[in-house]
Amino acid sequence: MSGLFDHGDDGWPDVSADLPADALAEVAAGAEEADRTGRPALRSLNLLRSLNWPGLAVPEKFLGGGADLLRCCALQRALGAADPALAVAVNMHLFSVGLMVEHWRRRGDTSWLLMEAIATQNRFLASAFAEPNLGGSTTRSTMRAESVAGGWRVSGRKRPCSLAGEADLICLQVQTATTPSQVLVALLPSTAPGLSVVRDWDALGMRGSASDTLVLDECFIPKELVFYQAPAGSEEDDVFAAGVIWFALTATSCYLGLARSAVRHAGGLLHRLRIAHLGQSRAQLPSYQATLGDPVADLLSLEAACADVARRMDSGAAPERLVATALAVKQQAVRVVPALVETLAEACGGASYARSLPLERLWRDAQAIRFHPPTPAATRQYLARRALGLPGFLDLDEAAPGLLTRDDEKGKDHAAS
């Protein structure tokens, strides 16, 4: 069964030059300890740094690797197969760099200086977008930045923030206290005054992602380190759309790698486990084969869709027209990947429940796919409203648009009378 996923001609670019097989094997060897201790595999992070991984998505003209979205997805798929928690952790770096690239392509400002520094100095980013009580929104922040001389000052907490304590730089999203309010995205050194980390990450899965809490206490954000601004809550922005696509597809790719790893480990186990009275291994029995066929088909379809959307983005498609499709890919992954790992575990029986085997860890890691923004609830609402011809946004909205409009009209009539 695992042979289906071993051949190279599967529509994805070969990334062995960026992530050699021996490097991936070393990363995989550190995954178990990272899960057990709940801390990131620092040796694996240093290995990625030695391979110039932090600058892979930076354009070549700024001394980076020039990796496009499809290649970045392929890199994350390979890394996710070796250590899913590490892949998810560094995916926030990849997304942030991708956002900078898309911003620079469309605005042509001095943000290239930040990208060049990342590539030439091999700097890792932690992406501080998530917050408590934000509901998975990608266009807002609960943290209000006050305008001061030379920039902004802000306090609050960002959680979870992968690699908050290990990264060199923090990609930070906050919201101004002005009216109308603006969302700011800035790049700060992790040693900036007012920044600290609380080591509180202790979760069921993705334990090695080091998704700790970043604390901002009167932290100053210089205006020259802000590389993106947009109206709070606004999604009518090509850079925002491109950023959503980058995150949706690269995050999905991490879990595609996890799923491939689960298939490989379960396949080996099913060939070893025998049903004594039938005299055959589980892998040889039609009943087990039939159980796994549909989940594998779902995985192959998901892989093809993810690669196709990334390829369309790289070919110059308008990101605003691809957002719904990219989110649909991520939404399918929320269903497909945990279901596949669950089916594999059930087929392997009690052996899959043992901590001595990787399948148990992969099952726990797979559950985390449900919590990445835009969250499944917001995505379902967005896709349904778009399909019905209604205004669709990635902020959760509990008001029916038609009823809301009717209430507004009633209010105007009442005021006029």
C-alpha cells in the first residue's frame, strides 16, 4: 500500500535538493523526543538553518531561494512526513515570508529589505497572529496599538505562537486604536523591549511546535518595521487574499505529509500483523483493503487539488478569485486527514494505540488541523454564503444578511417618522 506514495512522478516538484533524504531522516529521528518533552527539536531547527531553509521563499534577487508557492507546499509536505509538529511550527515562518513576497510584488516598497535580511542572515520568524477570543479571525486583532512618536505602542498576549521562544524575529499583527481602525503587520526582533515568552504550550498533539504565549508589555513598534496596513475587518485586498491562500495551502501540505507518514507506518504494521486462524497478514485480507480504499482515494484527491491551486497561484491567477478554492482545499483536509489516520489506526488494532509506535503520535497530531484559522466554522459560513450569492466574510457573523438589511431599513423608517 505504501508503494503508491513512494514514486516521484505525482505532480509535485522534487525538493530533495532543498531537503535531502538524510536531512529528513534526521528530522524524523527527533520527532518522538520533541513530542515526549513538549519542546521543539532544536537540532532539527539548526539543521534547517544549515540548509538555508529560512530564505527559501525569498526571491532570488534578494538572495533567497526563489521558491514559489507550489515548491513551498512540496517542502512542507516532505517536512510534515518527517515531523508534523516541526512542519506546523515553521509553516508560520513560511506563511509570513510568503505574505511579504506577495506584498512586495503588489506594492513595490522597501519590504524587500526585510526579506533580504531573512535570507542572508538565516532568520526564523514566529508569526504572532492568533489571539485568545479572536474566534479565528484573520483580519482583526483584539490588541489596540496607540500612536506614539515614531510608531505605535501596544500591550497584550498572542497565543498560540509557534516558535515564540526560538525565533529570531516576530511577525506581529495588531490593530490601531484610531477610528477607522487599521490592521498593522510588522516585523520585530524577538529581543525587542516589551516582548517576553511564557512557556505554557502543553497540548494533546503537535507538542513539539512550541506554540507558547507571546506577551507584549508596552512594546514599541517602529513605523519603519510595519510592512502592511489595511482597514480592520477588510478582506477586499489582494495581499490579504494572497496571504490566505499561502497559509491555507502550506498548512494543508503539512498535514498531507502527516497523512503520508501514517499510511507508510500503518502499511508496514498491517503487513506484520497476522490473523492467526486465517493464516494471513491483515494487509492481505480483502476486508482490510476495502476499509482503506476510500480514505486513500480522498487523500490522493486532496493532494491533487492542493497542488493544482498552488500551481494556478504561481501562474498568475488573481488571488481574490482563488481564495474560496484554497479554503475549500483546507476545509476538505480538516475532514480527510483525521479520518484517514483514524481508519488506519482502527485497521491496525490495539498496536496503533501504543506509544512505542508512531501511529499514536500521528493520530494526536492530526487533530490539530481543526484549529488553524480561518476556522472550519468561519470557512463553512464563507463558502456557503459565496455559493448562495450572499456577502461572505471570514469573520464569523451570526446575523443573516437579509434580516440585518431589513432591520436597518426598519430603523431608518422609524427614525424618519
